[in-house]
Amino acid sequence: MNHFLSFGIDAELCRRVLAVALSRGADDADLYFEHSGSTSVALSDGKVNRASTHVDLGVGVRVVVGDQVGYAYTEDLSEAAMIAAARVAAEIAEGTRRTAPVALAPRAVADRYSAQQPWEQVDLQTRVALVREWERRAFAADARVIRVETSLGDSFKHILIARPDGRLVYDYQPMTRGWVVCTAEAAGKKESSNANLAQRAGLEFYTPERTDRMCRKAVDDTVALFEAVKAPAGEMTVVLGAGSSGILLHEAIGHGLEADFNRKGISIFADRVGQRIAPAGVTVVDDGTLPHARGSINTDDEGNEPQRTVLVDDGILRGFLHDEISARHYGVPVTGSGRRESFRHVVLPRMRSTYMDPGPYSPDEIVQSVKRGIYCADFANGQVQIGAGDFAFYVRRGFLIEDGRLTRPIKDVNLIGNGPDVLATVEMVGNDLKIDEGGWTCGKDGQSVPVSQGMPTVKVSKLSVGGVSA
């Protein structure tokens, strides 16, 4: 709260603006204040070719009547401007219920991502030194590397949420992402790959060990492509490696478990709560509480405590991810999943850190159980039809599995399938859950929010692989 006092925002002013928001009849309302800043530095061909800084400040006013939402925002934090925005929001969503806000009081939140060296205190020279060091490490790792691009992005966000029931919730949210792209050449052939790291943290995140791992992975993944072959095409057993395979869980399954898609009847899971949708041993979780994870939050953007939300429990669908509107619709508690990109955007139920709980098998046992198939180590982007769960994903790095062993590296592989079908055909779940450290961002309805995802090693009995004809 103290941060926003410097802008003249106190509890009594928030109460007065909320009173206007509720003045034409409403079930609920909130104010979402935001002060944020971001900086990015990029290096290519030995030169810093981009450096930028952006600062944002404003408040969004939301009025809720049933499923109807009135929303307005202003970048002017004067009382007159906020009152005007509140009147606009109230006129959009006008109801019959008359209520007034109670006195507001600050509520404490957890501290899941304190920054020891906040980005507001880091000068540009320190950022430039980091990206230059990453370039040096990548070139030093392998003589075949001919080009390196590095970048560093960081941000901070102060938010304050005021609610008619008296909640006044403040949070400070740091974020950073480092990126290394390598190009290597051998025998007249060029290949490229990349690696990145992200976390809710300050400058202290970039330890020598962690940045060396990022640079080494970018180089190793690049030079491995010189030996890679095309994967065979067709339906086969697929082993999803621990970590970034969680992108498949996020896109093909997780979106279908966001409550707004189910409330509108779009999702294939809409009428399946309480039913078995996966084999025993498969538990899918969306968790907002992991320390320093990119998708973690101390409070959701409605002022609710985030949870570890079990969506699929031992194969049974238990429920959805809820914001306050969907929770009221279903008559269930909120899950702390109400998120928005900024004060210019309305709240939607969104994922935070989505993963599958570990199982009993070692990764070696899982690979050894496969006669012929592919192992997917790293994923890139993909396309998903949220309602049906149909997907196509690009596998950035993988291996053939032949007679229970990882053999030749493979490239240019697409996985094609259906999320619910994949969930139903899981045969083995590994004991090696890994939350990927990549800088994942989720898009929905024109809004982008940071997320995390993870997986243990998982064996799927059959998936369509797009490669070359056998």
C-alpha cells in the first residue's frame, strides 16, 4: 500500500471511487492499480543493437452484474479521473442490487518471490555486461559457433486491489528472462538453436552456474542438430521428457479446464466433472504458489489467495480454474486464478504453473519399455483448438527410441493429436517432475500473462508423428 501513497492513493480514496462504481446497482466491483516498468537489452554480432525502457501507470475499474462486466480504465490517478472511469463502468453494467463499500484495510499476502537485487536498482551497464558475458561463454563452448545473439529482459510491477468487502491487497512482482541464440557451422552446413531462463526474481537469479547452463544448452542443442535425422512418420509410442513437455499439458488440456470455456460450453470437459478422463496415477495440478516460478503469484488480480489447485486427481476430473464470476456461476470457491495482463484488461480465469504430479517410474524404466518410438526433449510453439483439444506441436529436440534405448537425435518433428486422447493414453508416469525454467507466456483473448509448466517423464501409448514416410 505504501508504494501507492506516493501517488496519492489511500484507503479512503479507494472507498469513494468504489462507491461510485456501485452506485447504479452491482453485484461486485474492484479497483486494480498498477505501476510497472520494463527494460530490455539485446546484443548481436558483438554489438548492443537494442536497449529500451517502458513505464506504465493506471487503474482499471470493474463493475460486475451477474455475468455482465462494465470496465473502464484511466492513466490519470486524480480522484476526478477515477470517478469518471467508475461512472462509465457503472453505466455499462447496471443492476438493481444496492450496496456500498465497507472501510478498507490492507491484507497481508505471502512472499513467494522477494528480489534481493530489484531491477529498479540495476544500472544499464550491469545489464550490458551480462549479455556480453553470455556471448563470450557461448563462443568459448564450441569452435563451430559462428554467431551468438543474447538478450536480457526484466520488469517490476506494483499492484493494489481494492474490493467493496474491505480488502486492500498490495503486491510487488519482479520478473526476468535471459535468452541465448546460437548459430554453428560445420562442413558447409549451418544450424541454430536457443535456450532461455526466466523467474520471478532480481539480478541475483543470474548466478554463474545458472547462466553457464543456459549458454551450454544453447550451444549443445545447436551442434547436436548436425547429427540429427528426420523422424519416421506415423502413429507410434511417444515419451515426453521432463520439463518443457508441459507445454502440451498447458495448451491441449489446461486451457480446456479454465472455467470460462466450460461455462460457455466451449470445452470438451464442460460436463465431465467427477468422471474419469485419465488412467489411475495421472494427477494434473495448476499451482500459483511455487517459490519464484514465472507463473506464481502472491495474490491473483482480484485480491484472492492463489492455491495449489488439483484439476485431475488420480485420473478423475475434479474441477476447473475459477475467477470470481465463474466461481459464483458454479457455486464453488475461487481458486485464485483471476488474472489480467494489465490495468487495461478485464479479469479472466487463467493458468499459473501447470504440471503433472510425479509417478513411480524412473526415466530409464520408461525408455526401456519402448520398442520403437520417439523421445521428445524440448518443445517449441504449437497450435491448439481449445474447444476440442486438437493440437499440433513442434518438437525442437528429440531422439529415436530403438529397442529401449535413445539412439539418433531427430529434428523437424511435429506431434499431432488430441489433448483428452493423450491424457487417456498415458501408460507410465516418471518420478522426475521438473518445472521448466523457460520464459513461457500464455495468450488468451488478446491478453498475455507469464506462466510456468512442467512434467515428469511420461509415456504415451500412441501419438501421430509428422516426420518422413517410413
